[in-house]
Amino acid sequence: MPDSRTHSHITEHALKLIPFDTGDCSALISDYCNYPDHYHSDPDSVLPYHFETDGVQFHYLPDPPYNHLYRYWGVKEGKICRMKPFRNEHFIHVKAGFQWYLEHAVSCVQNNEMEEGKKFLGCLLHVLEDSTFGVHALEGD
């Protein structure tokens, strides 16, 4: 699992790829990109930047098997159709989290609250970093 140092390192190098001046990102690099890991140890300080649906924190992107998408098909009235309904709760959760963090970050930037926007961006970067790191990329439901 990436620790705070690793998250900060990834964030720092990702910001170097941006082709324009992002201003002072030292707090984003050292603190904000670690907020999701502080939810259980210091919830009061990170609660405004915490998103969840149905009690599930937007932190680890689930990687559920998709074989059910290909299984429940059959022939009905001479047409191939899905025989059971399907609702991807994981996709709904992830989409809602991305939208929530992006909307808050953009809103802050539009209101010239750059540091506040970087806090929301830091949380989103944390999730993206987790989802591409080692065991997190292999987790199931």
C-alpha cells in the first residue's frame, strides 16, 4: 500500500507534468493528497473532504468481476436479450465520487479559493494513486 511518503512522491511528480504554473503546491504534495488515509485517525479535520455513498468511503476503487455482464443473456421472442436486470453499484459509486470531487475543486478555483480546491484535488489524486498501486489494483468487491 502506498504510504504518505509514496503518495506525496507520486503527487509531486504528477504535478511536474502540468505544462503551466500551478502555484504553490507544497501543502497539496505533503498533506492534501493523504487526506483519505486520515479519515479514521483524524476524521474531524478531513470530514469536509470526505465523500461516501451508502457508508462506503470513496477511497479504493472496487474491481468487481464483470462476467455477470456476459452470462445472463438468452433468447426471448426470437431476440437475444438480457434475462436478468443489472445495476453496477460500483460504477455508480465511483462516478458519483469523481463528480463530487471535481465539482468541488472547480467551484473553489472559480471562487478563487485555490488552497481549498487543492484539498479536494488531493483527495481525488489519492484515490487515483491507490487504484494504480500494487494490491489496490487487484482488490475485488
